[in-house]
Amino acid sequence: ALDKRTGKVVWQSEAEQGGLSTPVFFDHDGTRLAAFVNGPTLHAIDVASGEVQWSQPWSPYADPVIMDDTIFLSSGSSGRNRGSMLLKLGDGEPELIWHNRRSNNAFQSWVVIGDHAYGFRRSRNDDLECIDLADGEAVDVSKGLDSARAPSWAPEGDLLAFEALEDGLCDVFVCRPDGRECRNVTHRPEAWDGSPCFVGAQHLAFLSGP
């Protein structure tokens, strides 16, 4: 850690294998902490002193997501850390709430909106998944589709739109926040439709080309 005014080193940790995720800052019990991933371990570090508060075996590339007193993690690892997990913060080491070994990813960070996490599962089809944060149950939003991408949420949070390939054609799909009731809303075989964006609560704009 450096003093941003002078560049002076405030503290420096022992040398460890570096990670690819970004440090995430959060407050817990009146202390400002940062979640760092070094090699196969997630550390919670006191940003003022550099002291490690707790460590959790993990090897994600994606950033951890902090939500009040919980932390959501996802990893593309093929070992025991494979999948996603939710931790509860308390005194000392965090408590494991659930571990879903199916919903793994590579580099993309998941997005948490309301009671669900959204991300792309590491698979042949780049499946767009929705995870219920209460129990870790996952729904394959883009089931049967290929190359799902470009998700967009409605202003009221009641709909999710994304683009995907169906029968080799790119269309725009809309579903509920929990990933259910997914439907194709373009159905235009003569055009390539994608990059959806909600315009207000009732309209959806998208790009279209030959």
C-alpha cells in the first residue's frame, strides 16, 4: 500500500503468487478491509495495516462480490474450488452458506441484482445462468441456445434481455429475473438482431443487420 500523496510505502505483504481479480474494498465491524486473491487463496486484509484478518481457500479469476455481510465467489477451477459459493461474514473465519459446484466461470465477474446472481457459466455454449442467492440453486437461462451475451435489465428489474444464437441465427430473448419464462422476442430469420437495451419499462431497442 502506498501513500497516494507521497508515494511512500505504508505496508508491504510477503511475496505470494498473484491473482487475476481486482481487490474489492468493504467495511466489516468498523474496519475497512480489502478482499485479495493471491494464487489459490482469498484473503481479507486490513487496508490500514496490511494485516490478514482471515483467509479462504479459493482460486477465482473473477472479482468477489460483497453484499452486506456475505461474499459471493465464482471460479473456473477444476479442483475442489470449482463452481460458486456464498460466505457469511462474522467473527473470525467466514461461514460457508452453500457451495454450487456446477456454476463456474472463467474471467467474467458475476453481477448481483436483488436476490439473484447472473453470469456466464464456463461451458461449450457460454451459458447465461441465474443463481438464487438463498440456496445456490442455478437456472440455465439460455438453455438450448448458443453464445449468450450482452445482458440488459429493465429499469423496474422485472425483466432481463440478452442476445443468443438459436438455430444459427442471432435473436433477442427476454426472461424473468429468476431466469424463467425465457422467450424469443425478435424471430427474424432475415436479420441479425442483438445488443438489446431497455428504453423505459415498455420498450426494447436492439441493433439489427443483414
